[in-house]
Amino acid sequence: MEANLFEFRIINLSDGNQVIDPTLKTPYNSLTPLQFFEYVEMDVQLAYMDRMERMKRKKEKNRRLAKNPLYRLACFCGLV
């Protein structure tokens, strides 16, 4: 992975909306200073959203595990 790339591209649509395409990469040197700032902010937001999604999946996994009768038995026996 090259250090001078954003792992996404912001695409401006004709109706004024913006779409993030994670399949494309954007080199730093192709951006104006204002665009670079937007990309940095979007990168931070995407990283935060990824972290929240991982935490949500971990919580769901723990919840499913806690409902498992074998896990409850192991807890009762002091194995976990």
C-alpha cells in the first residue's frame, strides 16, 4: 500500500450530491488544498464509522455467546 493515497474517491454528481467510491484510490498530489482537507475529514469520519461497526459486531457476538447454553454452563462451572 502506498502512503500517498486515499483509499477512496469522492465523486460529485450532477445533482450536487457526493458519493464515496471505495474501489478507487486518490493520490494526494491530484488534490487542491481544499479538496485535500475534505478528503482528510472524510477519512477520519470513515475510520470512526468502521470502528463503531466493529464495536457493534463485537457486542452482537458477545450477546449471542451469552445466550449459548454451553457458554452459560461453562460460566456456571467456573471454566470461563
